[in-house]
Amino acid sequence: MKEVVELYKKLCILTIILTLIVAVLGGCASVTGPQVTEQNVLSQDEKNYESTDGILKVFFIDCGQGDAILIKTPEGQFMLIDGGETEEGQNICNFLRSQGVKRLAVVVGTHPHSDHIGGLAEIIALFPVERVYLPKVTHNTKAFETLLNSIKEKGLKINTARQGVEIPLNGVKASFLAPIGDKYEEINNYSAVIRIEYGDNSFIFMGDAEYLSEQEMIAAGVNLDADVLKAGHHGSSSSSSPEFLQAVSPQYAVIMCGKDNDYGHPHKETLAALQKVRAKVYRTDLNGTIIMTSDGTHINVETLAGTTGTAGAVQREFGEELYIGNINSQKFHRPDCKNLPAEDNRVYFKSRDEALKQGFTPCGNCEP
């Protein structure tokens, strides 16, 4: 009997030991599993977003006689439309870093002219990029060749920018409105035209699209109504036809051009057409970088010269050279004139000569 009791005790002790071993091994397995899985999870810095503040931000970057537009979605993704001339690449890279850009979800080269795609090669080389869109057209230039090489070196695929293609961005609806055709004599008409919607607000970015592309979009019945229009071809008279501007009916228009550029951009015909649709015009040659923010309902505009809200007055600080024009009367005034028009009817000039060249006449009261 004593031997049986001793055997029973030994069996109990053995059972307890085995149970402890299984528990320990099981515990180790449960710890090891998550550790292995965690190694495959992207760190916060590697994710496609930086912050989700519910605000859409659009930066029209002052890069001289060229285009470069940075968009930050409400969910923190970044999209870049164009990259200015080659010599602007480093400056634009610095600007992107200043805005917290660590990766670009989307890069679009609207068309292969150097003032739009020249800086993209350096930008793509320096930032992780998920998607690249270009229209289906080639150009025999060094800038275009360098861009293609940069895309190839990063192992990226070129997606075709054309009407109807949706752009995968979180928190906004983004798509291409043009090009619609595939055979144009003028490269500008291959321009990728982009529409972005956030809540009740919408933006259209025209690249250098001209009259022909505008007429094709109107004929195709695409949705052109928008709060903000990035005017085509730097404000050239080859773009922004009266019919197109009527269809868009923008509250704000942005013209991207270089100060004292050789092309005379923006042309007075374009400025007059924008005045007729009562669009508030912002220009990178006068205002520097222009920043628009939207909460899905209202759009605020900030420039190097000041800030405007939906209920606030525009504040521009051009110094003693500031002149204010009246869209309705086509007269221009000194800033201290008692006959200044309401804000909605104003247009701003940096010099007296600029006002005269655009067909405005001096006010008889303040005699600017």
C-alpha cells in the first residue's frame, strides 16, 4: 500500500511538472507570434498619411514661370501636380519637407513641357512615390527623358492620365476630366485636367489646357462647376474661353506665372474674362505661394500678403504701389480713396502701369 501511495505522489508531481512545461511553452508561443507579426507593420512615418485633421489643403507653390501644386487630403495623403522647371526641383523638395511630406501618394505630370515636369525627376528620386500619372504623349527633350529615367529607377509604373480615370485618394473624390482625345497638334491640349471634390467644395486644375480641350470637356458634359479654377496656361489668352469660364463659374481663380515673364502672362483678355464671371484672382507673381484650405463647406485663402476667409476682406500688402480697380466701372483708385468698391468688385494692381495696361482708367477723385 505504501508503494502505491508513493507511486501516486510521483505521478501527481510529474503531471504538475508537465502542466507547467506546457503552460510555459504556450506562453512563449503567444509572445513570439505577435512579435513576428509586428515586424511587418509599417511604422507611423512609413504610412501613407501624416495626420487626419479633416481639412483639405492646396498649395499653389510659387516656382516662377511654372506650375507646382501640392495637395494634402483630409486624411493626410499628399498629391503633387507638376514640379516646375528643372532648376526649381530642389526648392520644391524643400517646400514639401517644410509641409511634413514624407511620401507622395500621387504624382501627376500634366504634360511634358519643362516648366511643368522639369523638377519632377529630382522630387521622385528623393521621395517615396506610390503612383505616377502622365498623359499618353512623348516629348523629345532632356527634361522629359530625365523624368522617365527617374520613374524607371524607382521601379514605378506610369499610369495614363485621361478623361474618366479616378485617382485613388482617401477622403476626397479625384478624377481626370481631360485629355479626352489622343491626337492633338498642340502638346498643351494633352494636359491632364484634374477635378477634386471635398464635401461641397471643388477644385479644377487645368495644366496648360487650351480652348480645344475646354470645348471638348464642355461637349462631353463633364462636371465643370467648381469653386476654384487653376487657370490654364499661366493665364494665357489661348485658354480660359468665356464659354468655359461660364461653365466653371469659379469663386476663385489662381494664375501661376513668373514675375515680369517674357510671355506677358497673364494676358489682359484672360483677366477681363475672369472679371466678367466675378472670380477673385490670385497670382503667384504678385501673391507668392497661395494656400487654400477647405473644411468641405468653406474655403479660406492665405497668401504671402495676407489672409481671406469666407466673410473676411482680402488683405494685400504691396506697399505704396498698391492700386485697387473697380470691376464694374473699370476705374482704379488709391487705397485711401473714398470711392473704393466693395470687396467682391475689386481687382488689385501692383503698379499704375499695370492698371492702365489692363484697360482701367484713373479715378477722377483720388487721381492715382
